[in-house]
Amino acid sequence: MKNYSVEKALLIAPVVGPLIYCIGAAILMVFSSSQGSVVAMLALVLSAGIPVSYIATLIIGLPIYNLLKKKEILTITSLTVSGALAGVIVLALFFSSFKEYGGFELNEFWNIAAIGTILGGAVAYTFARISGVKSASNRSDKDACG
């Protein structure tokens, strides 16, 4: 028997996004022969990314989860897509807050949107799996038809 828990999902899932970002950034730094320190980059990303991810999950993700559940349309897919869209918003807001320090330009938005989609979707998918959200194919006919 699996132990599904929203509380457990709230503790674990927000860490997934920053970890994925760190892995991707570290790989890019190694293969681009960057002179920067991978360890320093990892420390910076994790120290900023994890708190942002937890705050975003509580302020945006949990209300989305509750809304989808209330409307009886909560599935792994609906939560993952919602999380991916929320990830774009969160990452764009995060990077725009550094505008005076050389934050992102409009032409960089598509890179940020792609990264936000991946990270937000990964956090939401992890949350869905840990909390026991069912896939659409696992719902009964009554659930699927309303």
C-alpha cells in the first residue's frame, strides 16, 4: 500500500525544480569550458532556488491543486500542465526582479519560458505522484464524465 500525502508532497516536490536546474547548469558549465566554479553556481542556485520554489508552491501551486480538486478535474496531466504554466510566470518574475542588476531582456524571455515550463512541470508532476493524484485513465467513468 502506498502512503500518499499532500504534506509529504509539499516537503519534497519543491526541491525538484532547483535540483534539475543545477544538474542542467552544471552540465552546461562543464561542456562549455566555463571558467566559473560549478560548486559556487550550485550553492547560489540552491540557496535562491529552493526558497523561491517553496514559496511559489505554497502561494501558486497549492491553490491550483485545490481548485482543480474542487472542480473535479484534478489529474496528473492537469496539475503538470498548470505547474508548467505557473513555472513560466514564477521564473519570469524571479528574473525580472534582477532587472536593475542586468536581469533578462525581452529577447531572452523564450529561454526563461522554456526553463520555467520544465521546472514548474517537474515540480507539479512530482507533487502529483507523491500526493496520489490519479491519471485520467485511472479515473472511473463517473469521475471522468462528471
